[in-house]
Amino acid sequence: MLPKNKLYIGITMFTIISKEYKIYALQFNDFPQISSNIKISLKTLKGQKIYQKLFGKFAKPIAKALKYRSFYLDQSFLSDYSQPIENKESRDSIIDQFLHNPEKFKISVVSADVKSKKCRLASNRRLLHIFQRMITDFSRENINIIKNKIKLPYKKLPRTTNNYVEGNEDIPLNQIMAFNSYGNFKGYLNHLFVLNPSVDEFYDSIQKDMAYKPQSEVLNMRNIVKLEIARCKLAYPNIEGFIRDYNQNRTMKKEIGIHNNDILSLSSYRRGLDKVSVHLLKYAQLLIQECRELGLIADKIWTWDRRFIKCNCNGVKNRSTGLTSDPDSGKYVKRSGAYNILSGTGYTDTCIVDSLFGLPVYWDAVDASKNDNTVFQETVRNFELPESRRPIILLADAGPDSYRSNIEVINRGIIPVIAARSNSVGNILKSDRGNHFRADFIPRKYHPLLQKIYDIRTTVERKNSFEVVGYNRSKTLTRGIEAARMFVTIGNIAALLTALTAFKVQRNDLIRSQSAFRKFEF
């Protein structure tokens, strides 16, 4: 038997070179002898012409690409029931066998003939509209109109509060009347500390347990935290200018509640920050718990996003070590448009906010060079939450769109509503506004309301805008990952204290206002 890739005709042997042809060899006894050898390559234009001249018309075959898709029993389209059923008995027997032995069946769908790899990948895209219906949506009991059966879990008002300002000796009567009568009155800075005595109580107990004795009374832990919260509310970009104004402005001392006239220095202030930074996150958790008890955090829909923060580093690497002056930081590059590019060296504030009032429930600072998928998956794995506080839905933009990111959210018992990229493949839902979503990870009952749910994602964008525009917090003060985490935590503590203070003065319109409680009382 001769090799199968060679064809023998007469006394001439032809060798056909092509991966797309299967050559069947004839028996050797059909030809008494071989006198010549001709090699024809179908990969070249010259070889195709020779083949066409010798054997007739040449038609290069096109390989058909098969794509496999999983189908479930309740994913039948209405057209499947409108067509006549031929050979009903055989079809029923096949369905019966499929129900008992589904692992033995594999459904394959032959796609159209395509020529390039790019076209074959595009053929795997199955685009569905969010209002597309299947027959099972109407055949199940107690489901008539899907929209009326699904209620978005974000229309929840906070609980009715007690009047925290009545009988409070630290707040004058004219300010109490101003809160109740004037909508343009946004309060003073000292209201943050008068109505939230947890700052003094928490850090006084910490300082007592540590047996920490500061050099001056102004350097107490509670005073350092108050000063840092005030610096955040007053939008000071650096410590030097804030300390200079503090030493010269007696009104600022009065607002913060410091009656000591000692001069505050830059080195002493930074030493105090190092002492309190370790306990900031624990105090923030107490504020989050208080917000939950008062109904300011609903824990129904959460939203994730990341924000770039520059560090005090020029980004130039040392030739000998290969590291920058801040080795914990990383290079960040983001293109948002044809000409708009955000780049720099620093950290990323990865934050999850509640959709009710945009209050943060989890945050961290990470290396800015990590991509969205890595940061999102680490964030989902790290936050700890009891079963009673687990949200229903977690929203995110198209940055962390991947199979692994969706699975991480599902493993926590949460529905991931992550926007898919416009060129994503698979079962893709498309809304009227052009947003894409992965239908495999979202229950069908949420499909009609998917665009409304995704619109809630702007809550985290407004929170980031408050940080950048309202509080001027786009650059860390010192280097290191711990300094970046302290920088992020202080901003979130200020947001939580603002919400709690607005709630206690019965002004829900000031809960998410970054300009509230920042003026001085003269």
C-alpha cells in the first residue's frame, strides 16, 4: 500500500500538497511502472493553475465551522411551537431519552460559512433584546405581567428619626430653627462632632487602653482625627496650608472643639496621624453599623467602581533597583476617548457603595497598575458580610467584564449586573440605550428592568465626583500603601459623618451633600 497523500495515474506519480484535501491512493498493481514524478502545491496560485489544467475545474473547498451552544429545557422560543411537528412519536421518544440520559446528548448548531477567524468569532455572538420573551414566561402559573411582579429594591426611605437637636445645649436655638425653616442653611463644621460624640468616645478609650500620653493636649487622638476630618471637609490639598491656617485661625479651633492655644507643627501632626491611622477602619465600621441601624444603608443594591489617586512620587525608576521612590505604587493608564488619556503613578481606590444614599460600605487602596478584573475580584473576595446584610445585586461597569468576575459575585450569593463589552460573544442582552449584559448570569425576571437597575450605577460616580471636586482628594500626602489606605478611609469617614449629621437634624437633602457642614460659625 502506497502513502495516502500520493495519487498515481498512468506512469506518472502526482504529489498533492494541501491540508484541505483527502487523497485516496490506488492500488500499486494498477500501474506497471512509474517513469516521472510531478509535485503540485495547491497552496500557491501556480499549483492551482497546473491542477486545473490537468484535472479540470478547480474549486477550493471552504471548511465549515461548527459552534456549540448549551440549551436548557425552558429556553424554547415561540417559533418552536408554531411550526408543525413531524413524526411526533419519534420526537417524544427522543425527548424522553434526553430527560433520562441528558449526558449522552449534545446539540450542535452549524453556523454559516465564514472565511476568517474574526468572522468565526463574531458568529458566536447571540444578541437578544431585554424584552424578548420565551414561551415559558407565559406558561408558568402566577406570572402574567413581569413588570408588575418585580419591584426594584432601592425605593426605601430612612426611618423616622428622633429629634437629636432638641434639648441639645451645644446647638443654639437659632440654628435649630434654621435647620427646620431654611432649606439653604447647611450647618456648621462643629455639628459633625457635637451630634456624633462617637469620635471622642472611641478614641478616648483607645488612648486609655494604649496608655498613650501625647506631648500636648492638642495632639490627643480624638483631636488629630477631628483635624483630619476637618481638613477633608474644608478641601485642603496638603497638610502645610491647613496647619498654617489652624495656627492663625481661632475660629477653626473653636469649630473643631480644641480650646488649647498650643502651636501645631507639621512633624507632630504627622506623628499623630501615624498613631490614629491604625484604628481608622475600625471606627469607620462603627459608623457603617450606625447608618444601617438608622436605615441610611439598605444593603439591597451595591455598586462598585475604582478611582485613581496620585501619590507623592514622580514615577521615575532607580536604575540600580528598578523601583520608584514609592515601590508600593504603580503606573496607571486609562484611555477615555480618542484624545483623553489619564495616566500617572499612584493607587486605586476600590470602593463599594450602597445605592440608597451612595454611602460607602467597603473600600481599599491597591496598586494602580492592576487591571479592573483583578481589582474587582479581589474586592469581592475580601469584604466580609453576614447573611442578613448580603445585597441582592452588585453593579459594575464594563471594566471587570469577564466570566471569572461574574462567578466570583455568584459565589457570594449575589446577582452580578456587570455591563458587557459591545463585542462580547455568547448570550448578550441589549437594552434600548445600547448597554450590553450577559444573560447567562442574570435571572430572567430581571431582564425587562435591566436598564433601570443599571442606571443606579451612577451613584458610585457621584460619590467619586464628591471626592475629587468637593473634597479635592486626588493626591495622597505621603508615600506607601498604608498612607493611601488612611487617605481613602478619612474621606469615607467624612461622608458617613455628613450623612449621620444630616439625618439627625432631619435634613435628608443634606445626606449626600459634600458642601454641608463645612462653614464656620462666627
